[in-house]
Amino acid sequence: MKMKIKKFFLILSIVVLLTGCAEERVLEDLGIITTAGFDKGEDGPEVFGTFITYKFSQQLSNVNSPIHSSGRTAQDAFHLAFAKTAKKLVTGQLRAVVYGPDLAKEGIWPHLDTLQRNQFVSDLVYITVSEMPSREVLNAQVFEEAPNVGIYIYRLLDQVIGKEEIVDSSLHEFIKNYLKVGVDPITPVLSIEEDRVIVTGLGLFQDDRFIDTIDLHEAFYVRLILDEFKAGELQIELPTENYRQFMEDFEPSPEEETFEITMQQIKSASQISPKDSGKYHFSIKIRFEGDIRELTKELDLESKEVIHMLEKDMAKKIEENISKLLEKTQELNVDSLGFGTFWNAKFKGDKKLTEEEWRKEYPNFQFDIDVTTEILRNGITQ
């Protein structure tokens, strides 16, 4: 009886060992695509694809190597990439897609359609555009502790969105905004600095066509209008002259006409309301509060008068910056903040905007901007 039991456990151990080897072998056979890039082909209407894969190896814990292929569409490029490697390519771990500027300016909907029809691709995959061809971005050689540049890009985007520097840019968000009347999509813009991928701003789209870029400073105001800050940060310039009486040994010079104030732990709330009076007239109200982290000029922050002046001047400057941002979107005729959807949510019937009316009238929309700010902590008294 004991011999039979020993034989049973011996056979069981061999089966488990062989199963483990088989699973390891399966992993070694996979090329897990983590990030894909698509550019306009050099010859004709072809799409040039770059795919970053995570490969398991017995010699190395992971290996990073891009795969390139060209096809009539992004879907073709995907399929043709399968013939460029002995690994079995899988898309279930795709985390980000980068579209080169030339391709994005022509419109990315046909290529997004490929993604949304792939049952293995999550609708939470990040959609981005790049300042240079995406293949150059995906060829970056510095990606810190990440196994490859694809996973680094995913972590980078996850971080800047989590730190409230930009708004969400998932496949789901892009498609939702593309299909809805009254709002245009936005995405992060990627570039290269010292052989490292960085986020430089937000890409503004008209329908599915990439039109222009705003920097990260302007992107702050996009989030301020569209979403709530819970722990944001802002650096803003204020006129030095207004605070002359509160500064010791004040000697103004041309290069010191302004000083910077950095706010942290920002909390905000916004309200966008279409007005009944006036054609396409909107009220934008924003409540903004936070702590002073740093000043580039020495001020008496124990003075209530100084604090009230800072609050008033910050509110005025924020209103000016929002106004400039909205003017830019109107010049480009891109409703990136979705004012058309706010209008249609309130008005029905004849007052509701059609897609044609919205696109025609957006440059003429009028905005009343009202910002109130409150300094909660000044770094001296808590």
C-alpha cells in the first residue's frame, strides 16, 4: 500500500513539474504588445506601425525590441507584424497607442475603430499623439525601471493623470467625445527629451483630426473647467508693482515686473451654465482654494491685506488665462471643453444645436468667467 502511495505522489510530482515547464514555455513563446505607434507611410496611403513587446526569456527577465510593419490600415499593420517575429503576438496587455502628427492630422477614427473592435483591447488604453513620428518616440532608450519603453509610457501617463496635470485620455473617452455632438476629443502629447519620453501638453482635435497643441500650463485650465481638483498644483505670475508697499528694499527692474506664486493642495469646483438671455452665452463659475507653497518675492503673509490682495489678483489672472484658452479654441474652432454639450443638455427642440450649427457657431460663443480664490494656509501660520 505504501509503495502505491509513493508511486502516486511521484507521478503527481512529475505531472506538476511538466505542467510548470509547459506554462513557462508558453510565456516564452509570447510577444505581449504593451504599446503601439502608427505613422503615415512614406509611400502612398500606407500606415507604418511600431509595436513594443514584452518578451519573456530564460536568459533575461525581459527583452525590449520594437517590431515594425506597414499596411493599408492599422489593422493590416497589426496582422503583418505577426510575420516579423517567431513569437505569438497578443494585444491583451496593450496600454497605450501613439499616433504620429502627420497621420493624426488626417484623422485617426479609422485606426481607432480597429482598436474598439478588438475584443482583447481594453477601452481604458491611453490614446496619445506625438510631436514627431511615433516610431521615434517608441525608440527612446531611457525608461527608468520599466521593462520597456511601452510600459514606461503607460506609467508616465498614469502618473500625470493621477497627479491631476491632465485629464483622462482613454480610448473610451476619445470615442465618446468623438461620437457626441458638442464636444471635441483631447489627448496627451508626447515628445522626446534627453532620449526620454515626456508629456508636453494636450492635443486639440476637431472631430478625429489633430489640429493643435496647448502646453501643460494651459492644460491646467482645461482640467480646472472640466473637472475637480483634489490636490493640484499651480504656478502663476502676478504683477510686482501691486505689492510694493509690502516689500522691503523694493527696487523694481524690468526683469522683476512680476513674481511667481506656487499653490499646492488645490481643491476646486466648477459650474458651467448656458444663459437663457443671449445667443450661445455661458456662465463659468469656479471656486479655487489651496495653500501657498512658494513665493519668489518676500511678502508679509501674516498681513490679511496681503492675503486678500493675492486672492483677488490670482482670481483675476486665472480669469484672464481661461479667457485666452477659450479664445484659442474658438480661433481653431475646436470645442475641447464641450460647451455644445452643456447647451444641448439644457435646451431642447429648436434651440438644440445640430452638429452643423455647433461647428458654425462655436467661434461666436460668449463666456462670462467668474473665479473666486481662497488661500487656506500661507506657510507661516497654520
